[in-house]
Amino acid sequence: MIERTPVFDAVCQIVLFLGLLVAVLPFAVVILAATQDIRAVNQVPLPIVPGPHFLDNLAEAWTRAHLGSKLFNSFVFASAVAFGKVAFSAMAAFAIVYFRFPGRILIFWAVFVTLMLPLEVRIVPTYAVAANVLQPFQTILNVTGLTSLIAFVTGVEVKLNWGLLNSYTGLALPLVATATGTFLYRQFFLTLPDELAEAAKMDGSGPIRFFFEVLLPVSRPTMAALATIMFVWAWNQYLWPLLVTTDPAFGTATTQLKELIPSEFGLPDWNVAMAGTLIVMAPPLLVIILMQRWFVRGLSATDK
């Protein structure tokens, strides 16, 4: 038990206040800059009084960057990634915890080790797979000589090609696997009593029914927490959408912000860029606000 004293309380309040300043100050600067005109936003120091051009800057950013369609693309992309990560993580953890097969612990640690390989490290092979999903099968046919054999017998040269570039599938599918979600679900499933699975088995419930009717309902807080984290993570992705969406029709809102950055010889209208930033920030912020209660329950439940 921590003894509370006036000095200790004062120190805690000061630390919390400093942390609040560090977290809120950049956001406040963005809001202030988004309310100014081009002259005021380039003043040093930046005016601390909000200006009257907030709505004008929002409209200019929305029109110039075509944020309507880009926000829709980002929502589809982030929702698909969040749903895929939750689904695959739950199924992977279910197999590791409730099925007894040789090497399951080794498989879990192999999945867990991938936490040390972020997307930026494996971006080249991931892009190669997205450019042609069937390339590994084509390589097997070439190495084994089956390509030459089929061409000799039938006169047809086999060339397998299925690209996912410039598509919602290419945006989301390579990112749906997650070691973090698998670990989170595994730790939750391990806290559930063994009697739960035994009772379901005695009632005639098979693995699939046990998974959908017992495990998923009791893991809703974990599901909500993971979905919230992964939605925000996917929404903020920049490098991967930039690589796989050469067609502007499939661009995301985050990558589209580059259209608002002043060029080297263009007008330094950072007020419009900051207004666009606020528009792009709004959806994930709204998701966090709406999911806050479930998010906290999923990460800090007493039974974990």
C-alpha cells in the first residue's frame, strides 16, 4: 500500500500535468495553425489566438486532396485489417491453446518472434508477394521442371500471375497476420478454466461450436481492444499504401496528405495542410472515444 502525503500528491500532479502538456501541445499547435491564414501561419512565433479561417481551410483541404474518397478507402482498409487481425489471431490462439499436437509451442514462439520484424523490414518480400501471389508456385514448377514438361507435352507455357496491387485486397490482406493479437488472445484463453472446455464437450459441443458460441462471446473485451488498436494502426499506415496503390483511386487519406504539403516553390500554406491533418485524425479519434470503455476493459480486466 502506497502512503499518500501532500508532497507526494503534489509531485504526482506536476508529473501528470507535464505529461498532459507533452501530449496535448502538438495537437493544440495543429488546431491553432488550421485556424490562421497564410500570413499568420508563417509568423514566428505562431499566434496563440485562434483565427477566423478554420472552416475555409477545412473546405480547401477537403477539395484539394479529394479527401472524401480517400477517407472511404482508409475506412475500408483499416476495417478490413482490424477484422482480419482479430479473426486470425483468435483462430491461431485457439489452435495453440486447445489443441494438443507436436510442436505447437514451437509454432507459437515462431509467431511471437515475428514481433521483431516490423513491416518496414519485410517490405520487399511482402511487396513481391502482393505483386504476384502465385509466384512461389511458379517457382516450384520451374525448379521441378514441370513448366518445361507441360510446355513439351501440350505446347502451353504455364505462367501463373495474380497481382493484388491497386486493390483493397492488396492493401489489407498482407497485413492481417499479427503476433501481438495471437499473444493477447493466447494469454486470455489460458486464464479460462479447463472445466469450461470439458463442460462444452460433455454437452456435445464440437471445436467449432465451442469456439463460436463460448470463446468468442467471453472474449469480447479482448476483441474490442485488439480491433481498436489495429484499426488505428492500419489507419496511420503510410509506407505500405504508398507502395501498393499506384492508382490514385485506391489511395488512402494518410498518403493523400502529401498533396497538401507546400512544394519547394509553392505557397507555404501550412494552414491548409494542418486542416487536412485534423480531418484525417478525426475518424481514428472518434473510434477511440466510442471504444474507450471496451478498450480499457480488454487491456485491464482483472481476470487477465
